[in-house]
Amino acid sequence: MQHPTPSRSLPSAPLPAEAAGSPGAGLLPLSRRGLLAAALALPLAAPAIRRAAAQAAGRVSLVHFNDFHSHHDPIVAGGATCRPGRPCFGGAARLAGAIRQAKDAVSAEGRAPLLLDAGDEFTGSLFYTLHRGAAEAAVQKANGVQAMTLGNHEFDHGPQNLANYLGQLPFPVLSANLDLTDEPLLRDRVTPWTVLEAGGRRFAVIGLTTPDTATSSSPGPTVRFGDPAVALERVLAQLRAQAAQQGPMTVVLLSHLGLETDRRLARAVPGLDVIVGGHSHTLLANGLAEAEGPDPVMEESSAGPVRIVQAGCFGRYLGRLDLDLSDAGRVVSHQGVMRELGTDVAEDPEVAQVVARFAAPLEELKRRPIARIPTTLSIEGCRSGECAIGNLMADAMLAAVPSAEVAITNGGGMRAGLVEGTVTMGDVLAMLPFANTIATVTLRGRDLKAALENGVSKVPDTVGRFPQVAGLRVQWTADAPPGQRVTILEVAGAPFDPERPYRIVTNNFMRRGGDDYVSMRDDALEFYDNGAPLEDSLIAFLSDGRPVAGIDGRLARR
């Protein structure tokens, strides 16, 4: 596969440990926004190094994607693996073909490309279940990724697995709000920021990772997550000092924080030009029906406008943000273009061969039939409301533990949908890729309610903690403050008793406090975490021919 000559990656200067924004770090000199705002409101340019004549605007295109989640095979809308006769999108080889086409088009227009990945390469298909990141690394290398930020799912199997993956990557991996002082496997493999050259301009690329990773994934006790705003302010101050000596830079934040957090940061922390985002799986596009906002979304800081882009998820879309830059690194004009990757995009043959090599040992397992279902079940909406596939999963868990009265599972624990017709083992494992087990816990009614309050606490943000339930009738509202949103709670048709113990089936990740379900960890009257694999409950439920409930109002938003 032929690529344009890649932009040169300049050595980045790693920050000291306190720059990660870790608790107890020395923050007094630089962490006060009021002091920094005035200093950072100016562009990252060196006043003493003005050129005699301004250059023509630099022409650069940021080619970007995010939240690939190991979807190397093409998908249908909603994330399930593609079936014959249905519209198919994405897949690693098609994404690679689109990247190659974008680079060729950019070069033909006299622009220079920068290829950026906003994180969450891991978790979502059998490719990751079996190969633990090796397939993702091989595809990223073939595509010529130039910088990536860490997503929360990169920590799903701990520091050793992440270190193995990072050791295969030839490009910088970024996160400024991580404190890795006590994690020797990672501290020399992740840097807060880097500088890339393209089109005669310098780009400071900063990474940020959602602090929710501490509870939504499995980073272990040696990885600490600091405040993204504090970490960003520190890096911007450091970049300004470097720019005063070496010349201007355009500042790009490669963020795995989600759109709403990106928007807040853009307004609150001066000094950013562009945010390339991920984590919330938001499609920002012009002219596409599924878009949740324009491409780019614009926010205003005291230093000027900030452009925010995000390209959905699962490799279904590829984004391109064209920038015309002044010699001071400021954006003179911009244009966002989002491309949906349907069958009109030719697959890249080199990456198709890479995928085939990693797919070979998966085929026999994937083909094993489990059952037939009468309708397609999507994971869309499972992170902000009741969804049919969430009801199916909760019903299956409750059926697997007859002694339980209630089932609660997290919407983010389901990573792919199920398509009408025959469901295979591969479909189930792609839907439930985390290797979690059935867990049981006994909670008093007040602590059960606290767990549900935690589950709905982040709406309108779409987050993995949102609960999917069985054995309950819940009414809730997003208009009340977090912690006061559940207005009706019934168990088996009766109002819940705050003092009565209830036996609950969940998954071991949540039972141990994952996704901030701390009441399951701290207030358990009894618990058992090492039940059967979670997928066994779904396989048994479907194999028994039990009905799929659909959406029935068990988790009603008022």
C-alpha cells in the first residue's frame, strides 16, 4: 500500500510526574485558571522570532477516527457483524482504503495529512478476545497512524496487556492526565504530548483519557487518573514556553473524554485550536441523517474559537478536517468532511490480508449456531435508556440465577448488537467481549436504589454505567439532581423496602465497584463474584427458546 511521505514526529518533552494532575501534585504556580487565561489567550507563537514576510497559509488536513473497538469485520448499522444482503459499513480493510483515498486526495489538493486516532482500539469483537491488541496494532501500523490517545478500554486487561500492545506501535501514544510514576510497565511508553510537522507547520498534539477509566476499566492500583483540565493547563503552559524558543505551534487536543466534556474544556481552558474527540461515540457531520451535530462543533474560549470533531464509532466513518494556517499557527479557515464507509469504498488489499491472518483461528468458533431471534437488536440507546437487547441480557441473567430477585447489568457491557435470524457463538462473544462472570450480591433496598441512582446519574451524557434491569419497575427523571432521580422503584410488583435485603444478579465487574457501582462493593451483605461466564447465561436463555421481551417500560423515563 502506497502512502504519501509521513510527517516527521519531533521528540516530545515528557512532563514531570506532577504534570499529570495527580492528587497531591504541586499545582500552586500554574493550576489557577485566572492566572493562565491571560498568558494562554495569545497564540503559541514566539514574538521575538517573527519572519520578515509572512508565509502563505499552511494547508493541512487532520484525518481522524475514534472508538474502533476491534471491529475488523464490516458491520451493519448498530454495530453487529454484517450479514449477506444487508447494507454493510466499515471493517478494517475498508477503513484502510478510505484512509488511503483521503491521503491521496489531500496530497492532490496540495495539503499535508496527519492521521490521528482518538482511542478505544480495544474490545468489541473476537479479534480482541483472542489476540488482545495484536490485530489492532498491525492495522494501525499498516495505516500509518501518527499519534493516538489512550481510551479507557485500552486498560481492560491491565497494564501488562497494554504494555504488550504499546510495544508493537511505532508512533507516540499520548495521555497527559495519567500518573504512571508507580507503573514501570507503562511510564516510559506513554507521553503527555508530542509535536508533529506537516505542511511546513508544527502541531502540538496533547492526549487526555477519561478519569472514569479508574472505575470503568481495569487499570490496576498503580495507574492514577488526574483532572483533565489541570493537566491540560499545565501542558499548554509548557508548550507556550517551548514555542517562545522554537516557534509557533497549532494546538490539537486528542481527547478520549466525550463530546460534552470536550465542549466544556474548549470554553474553560484557553489555548486550543482543535479537539479531535472520542469516547462518546458521537457522529459530528454535515449532511448525514445520523449526525448529532455539525462538523466541526464550534466553541469559544477567551483565546478564540475551538473546533471539535468526532467520527462516530466502529470504523463506520472517517473524518477529515481541512485547516488553512497562518505563519503564527492560527487557523485562518477550516472545513469538516465526514465520510460514511459503505461498499462504495474499496478495501485496502494489504490490510485485508492482515485481517485474514488474524481471522483464521476465529472462524470455527464464530460459526457455531446458538438460536434464532425474530428481530434485530441494536445497542443504540443502551447507554441512556431502556433498550431491548439490555432487557434480553438482564432477563437471561435473572433466569440463570433462580434465587435472585433482581438483575442489573451495565449498558456499556454490551458491545455489539444481534441481527434477526440465526445467532452464532461469534455474535454472542462479540456482544459480550469482556470475559465477565455472573456475580451475585445481597443489598438492602436503600443500597439497591443507590446503585440505580448511580446508573442514571450521568444522563444526558451517554455512558456505560447506565443500567439495564430485570425483576424491577423503575421510573426516573433526568431533571432532578444526581442521586435524586429514581422516583418509583418496585421489586416483583411491590414497592421496594429500604431495609429489606434483596438478592441481585449482576456481573463481577459491577459487583466489584466498576462503573462506580460502589454500593455493590461497599454495602454488600453477601456476595459471590466467580459464577459462570456471562455469555453462558445468554446462550442458555436463547437456546431454551425463551421470548425476547423488547422494550416494555420496566425502566421508564418520566
